[in-house]
Amino acid sequence: MANVQDQLAQLKERLDNLRSADETSNFTPDAAGGKAVNAGIQKRRDLKGHFGKVYSIHWAGQGQENLVSASQDGKLIVWNANTTNKIQAIPLRSSWVMTCAYEQEENKLVACGGLDNICSVYGLNMQDTRPEAPKLQLSGHEGYLSCCRFMGKSHIVTSSGDSTCRYWDISEGNQSSERCLNVFRDHPTDVMSVSPHPTNPSVFVSGSCDTFCKLWDIRAGNSSVGGTRDDLVHPKCTFRGHESDINATAFFPDGNAFGTGSDDASCRLFDTRCYRQVNIFKSQKILCGITSVAFSSSGRLLFGGYDDFSCIGWDTIQNPDPDTQDARGNITLKKHDNRVSCVGVQADGKALATGSWDNLVKIWA
């Protein structure tokens, strides 16, 4: 058995060496470049109403101006980002919320979770602003809920500090008491983020404190809910590059790549076709971590929320400076008075939202 383990370790080392030898982490000169982006982005709205740190925001689907925000004042608030009106305020059973999500097809559901280890799903009744009890409470995780995202109108994927992701059936026709359809256990440490593929409802990417991202396909197999690490759904691919915890992931609009943000003070772009990193966005002047990432509708800009109270939009087709390795063509938005904890781009690409520990959500366009 020891000989087999030694051989596996040697094979892994050889593969890592081959991958490093062929890794450029940049676009070719023919592919990179173009005119610098002059987006002219300015702050347009302030969404005021939370009395605690805003931890998460998520926009509604195509054609909608609504977004949901989660704060540690114990409230989910659904806003009209254009008029700044509060559409619905939902009191939470636990104020220690860390994530929220807006269903993208019918825009009738929101979900949240945090240190209660439970994903709570709420129905939205725009004609009735009275708070409602959750339609569903999805329990099964053994650690805090770090992220949740709807995958279609009847399924949701969650990530947790228990080092797993779970895929749930939330359809009304499901009368089963067990709604967890699949458990993904390949990460050894806390999973901080999940991002569904924009066009394929069977694929999502996860980012973890193990510094790796993993690409999953829910059709790959079924891992029993009570299974062990010997009963695994293996990821399609593991992406390496970051040097510290990965806090955020977001798919490129066409689904062929995804962006990440990490405590190593860099954002990175990975291509799912060549299974590697193709660009890195960092600066010697930036020493803090990234809390969240989101792409513009074209994919030209990758926005990151930073611990230094700023949101930076990186030009995704510009290679780093060859001398300093600093990324070029960035746009810095700095209006918050505390950590920018979450960013999101409206589904039609018309606006950017940022949430912060200063209790505010700001809308940019």
C-alpha cells in the first residue's frame, strides 16, 4: 500500500511540473489588448434601510430592477433598485445571515442562510408586504452556510463550512422529507462560494479555503447523503492558482470561463475549455482580500469587492504589465465607508450593486 501511495505522489508531482511548465497565466499578444475601458461608472442610488452590516446581495432575473439584500440586522429586504423603494422586508429567525439568492426565472423566491446551518427559502408576494414564514428550510449541512444559488426554479445549490456542497429539490410537487439530491465532498476545507453555469443548469463551480476551484456536473453520479469520502462525486476539473482562501466565484457570461476572488489580494480568470488560469488581476498597491466578484454583461469587466472599502473593475482582456505584473485598465469605485462585502451586476447589465459593512447598498451605472 505504501508503494502505491508513493507512486501516486510521484505521478501527481510530475503532473504539477508539466502543468507549471506550460502555464503562462496570460493571453497571447494577439488575443490581449484593445482600447482601454472608459466606462464612466458613477454612483446613482443609495439603498438605505438596513441597521447592520450588509453581507450579501443578489439581483433578480432578466428584465427586473429588483434585488435582495441580507444584513446582520436580521432582515432580508427586497428592493426596487431604480426607485429605491422597499418591496418586501422579511424578518429572519437568525440574524447571523451570510448569503442570499434571488430565483432567476419567475422571480418569486428568495433564499438565505448563515450560521444557523440552514438554507431558508421564502416566497415573494409583491401585493402583500407582511413578513412570511419560510416555505422551506433545508437542513443537512453540519457547518455554516456560506453561499446559496438557485439552479432553475425548482433546485438550489448550497456551500458550507462543512467542506461540502449540496444540491436540493425545492419543487412544490416533492412530498419527500429528504430534499437533498446530491452531496459534493471533494473539498477538504470550507467551501465559500458556488456559482451556477449561466446556460447549463447541471453545472456549477465552487471555491474553497483549500485555494482550489472545482467544476461540478450534477449528472456525474449520486453521492448518498450519509456517505463518506469513499463515496464521492468527482469534479470535472480542479483549478489551481490562488495562494490563499477563495472567497468568491462567478461564471463568465458565455459560460466558458469563470472569475475568482481570494484573500491573496488577486482576482483570476480561469477557462473551462483549457482547464487553466488565463489571466490574473492584482496590484502591488493592493494588499487586502477580495470578498466577492461579478462580471459585466459583456464580460469585459470583472468587478471585485475589497476589504479596503473599494470596488475595482478589471479589464479582462488586458495582460499584466510585464515588468511589475500589475494588472492594467482598472476602474476604482470608492464611496463606501467600510468593507465592500458583496457585488452584483443586474441581469441585463444596466447597473452594478455593491453592499458594505457600512449598512448601505449602492447602485452604480
